[in-house]
Amino acid sequence: MVRPMTFVTIRHNGDQHDLSVPRGTTVAGLLAMLEVDTSNGQYAVSLPNGQEASLSAALGHDLPSGSIISVTGTAASRQAEIEARERIESPWFNHALTRASVAFFLIPLHTLGVLLPLLGLLPTPSLGLRILIATLSTLILGSMLIYRVHHRSAGDHLFLTLLAGSTLLALLPSSPQAHALAPMTVTTGAFLTSLTLWIRSRSYTAATFVFLWAGGAVLTLLSTFLSIPLTALAPLALAFAIWGIASTSAFSLRVPDSQLIDLPLVRTVAPSVRAPHTPSPAKITAARVMRTIREGQEISRSLTAAWSLLALICIPLVSINLDTPSLQGWASLTLLLAATVSLSLLPRTAKGRGIHLLPRIPAIAGFIALIITINAHWEFTPTGTVLALVVTAFLIVTTTLSLSQRPHSAFIGRTADILQALSLLLLLPSSALASGLFDFIRQVAS
């Protein structure tokens, strides 16, 4: 007996195919014969009226003979095609070379012409030279902002926002009153640039930096007008940055309770007559899962980069109080030791090279500050200093190799967990004592 046939037209990738298939064949079976994989959510199957076609619909029964089925890429797949075309037309090496050239040109320029003169380590350059630095930086920054990039990394956002803040800093006059406005100037310029980047890209990385720089601008504004020294805010900011790194995963990916439990089915009695209606969970698809993971990764990388930069800035300011033989000096030493241990151990369970590397840069700075402090108090000879550095480097390398092995010893992992918990516990009281917060509260209360 001959099986009845039905006719269908498939439109895919600009081509049109007229096919004859047995009646009762599903849409999914037809697309599988054409080697079109619709399981990963990269394609949308629709009818000529725009209605989505069910993959389980039977041709000849649910869909009449002669139906036209369009297979088009979703927004995610179209974006992936655009990015792939951009990578083919302009390879990644050109972008990397351009970014590296700009960074190696601007970083020494702003370090020698803006940062070191501001710290008093170099004489302040002339007004014409500072205007030239600001003009060149503005032109480069404007070209980077005009060039539309859909996915900028957290490092790109951090570099561009800091470049904008340093550019405004170069225009400040060389006077003590103007130098007091330097932190507020940097954070304001960085906030405006991050806001521009968010308007251009609408990415989660840009949105994260908008909130971070907005908080930094508000804090520096209050610090400037209330005449609070940065050395008093640095211990609290260092503790806040380390706790931010520790809680990055909690802020990066948040799933609503209604997505985990079907509350309308679980709840049998409403708590009140006017209780709001709980929406049912949204349909979980591969595209939505990948988008959620991508957004969480973007936020995690952005937060880690921002907190690591804040910790790196605060560690030299905290180390200024290490030489004072008082409770504040001992609290600063405890804070620096706890911060170094925390920043060294926190990234060991994270995924991604950047998240592994970034927190350990301020940890190295804290370790150097501790070595300098110990050498200043005990006056080691050069041979003793070199020996201490060699022994410490050996301990760091062996500990890193022990923790990187999978599976490593349970004793080593448990010891690292205990040290991390103790260091995080010591951060808050030591930062409060190092900043003089208790003395300030006592003066206000009296």
C-alpha cells in the first residue's frame, strides 16, 4: 500500500526547497532530514503569518499540504553571525595590537605627566604640556567611544573609564586646593564615561561599572566636602573591596524564587484575599540559559576587576599607618596581613583566568608592603632580605602547586578554608580600628 504524501516548502538561508514527504511527518523530523539542528535554540521555525510552528506538528494533519515553513536565525544567532563576520573581516590580532599600542602609549604618558606630579614625585609639567596630554587622550577616547563594539570586556571598560578620569585630572591647575578635588574629578569622569558606554552598548558590564563609579563619585564627593582624609577611608574601603570579591558570585547570578518552585501549584491557601497573583515560571530554553550564564559571567568579571582595583589603590594608603607605634598602627598591620591572605585564597575556587589573576595583584602589593614594614622594624641585612624573599617565594609556589592539583589533600583544602574564614573575620574590626572610626564615634558622642 502506497503511503499518502504531502507537500511542503522550506525557506532557509535564503534558499527555498519544495519537498514531498509522507503524511504525518513532524516538523522536527523534516528539519532533521535537512540537517537543521533546532535543539540549541539558534533557529526559529515560523509560518508565513509569523506564528511559531510547533516542532511536533504533523504535516498533512496539523499543517495542510502546501504549507510554507521559514527557518530563520534568532537574535542570538544573528549576533553570533555578525561577530563572526567582524572577526573574519578584521582579525583579533589587529584589535589586540591596537589596544596594546594605545595602552603602552597612554599609560606611561599619564603616569609621568599626571599621576607622579600629583603625588609630588615629579615636578608638575607646564600648562601647555598638560593641555596636550588631555587633547591627545580626548581624541583617542572619543574615537574608542564612537567605534561601536557590542561586547567590551571588563578590562576595556576599566581602562576607558580610568583614562577619562585621568584626562580630566590633567586639566586641574597645580594648586593644593585643586589637588584636593583630584579623587572627585577622577570618579566623576569615570562615571560619565561608563554612562556613555552603557548608552552605546546596553551591556551588563557597562551597567555594572555605572553603578560602581556612581557609588565612588558619591563617596569622594562626601569625602571632599566633609574634609575626611583618604587615609581614614582606605581601611574601610579595603575591607569593603575584599568582601565584595568574596560575595561576587552572589551578586552575579540571581534566580527568582518563582523560577525554582512553581508556587501557584504549591500554594493551596492564599495568605489573604488581596494577595498578589504569583506569576508562573517562565519556560526554560537553551537560549535563555546561555544568556543568563553570559550575563552572570560579565557581571562577575566586572565586579572582580573593580574590587581588585580598589584594593590595589587602598593598600599603599593603609601601609602609611604601619610605622605608627599605636593601636591604629597594629590594626593597620593586622588588616594588611588579613587582606593579603584573603586576596590570595579567595580566587582558588573561581573559574576563569581573569578572576584567578586579578585579586592576586593587590595581594602581591600587600605582601611587598609587609616585607618593607618588617625590614624597617628589624633592619634586615641585604642577605637576610633576599633569603626571606626566596623562602617566601618557595612557600607561595609550593602552596599554589598543592592547591592546583585535583584532587588535592583534604588537609590542605581545610587549612585554606580556615585561614580564609579567619582573615575575612578580622577584616571588619581591624579596618574600623585602623580608620579611627571608634575614636570618631567617641568624639561625636562626647
